Amino acid sequence: MPDGYRHALEMAPMSLLGIGPLELVFILLVAIILIGPRDLGRVARSAGQVLRRIYRSEAWQALTQMSRSLRNLPDTLAREAELDELTDIQRTAASVKEDLVRDMDPLRQDIRALDESIEHAPSSPVPPPHPNTSTDSSDTTP
């Protein structure tokens, strides 16, 4: 799993908008003290409506998309670097292939020449030497 996703998953269960559980409790206590328990429901409802409008706005969606793109940028760059490296490897392999094909042409010509010489060779095979016949003159037995 890429690091960007792992980081998002680690943050998700314990935070809402980057606010952890202890911060949320602190904000609620301050809101009760400043607003009062009687008006807290009305203020919370209007705050929820404002947040909903913000989340559904195109500006917020563009901001979150840009944020996602920036978080995934290192992974994207790494993948592109690997693709560039693979492209270089493919170019090198193609160059080696061309060199091999170029070097194989003289060998193919030699093989064709050997095939032609075999086809034009005399049809009667040369008999092998007889095993009892010795060609060495120093080996004389009385």
C-alpha cells in the first residue's frame, strides 16, 4: 500500500477535519461556556448548514482535489521515473537486438555458402581407412 494511503488511513479513525477527540471536547466546552446551553442547538444547526454549503461548493471540491494531487505527487513522480527507466531499458534492448542482427548477417552468409558447397560436393563419400591397415612406418613386426 502506498505511503500516502497508509497515512490517510492512520489519520481517519481518530480525526475529523484534523481535529482529534480531545480537541473536539475542548471546542464543545468553550462553545457551551460562550454560547450557553440554550442557544447551542440553534448555533450548531446553523454551523452545520454553513459547513454543508462549504463542502458542496466547487471551490472546496477543487481544493480537496488539489490536495489529493499534491499528496500523491511523490508516488506519481516515482512511477514516471520508473517508466522513464523502463523506456531507456527498451531502447538499449532494441539497440542490442539491431547489433546482433547486423552481426548475424555475415554468419548467415557463411552458412549459406557452406550449404551451397555441400550441395555441390561429390556424391560418393570417401571410404574410411581400414582398421587393420597401419600407416605408421616405424611399427614393423617380424
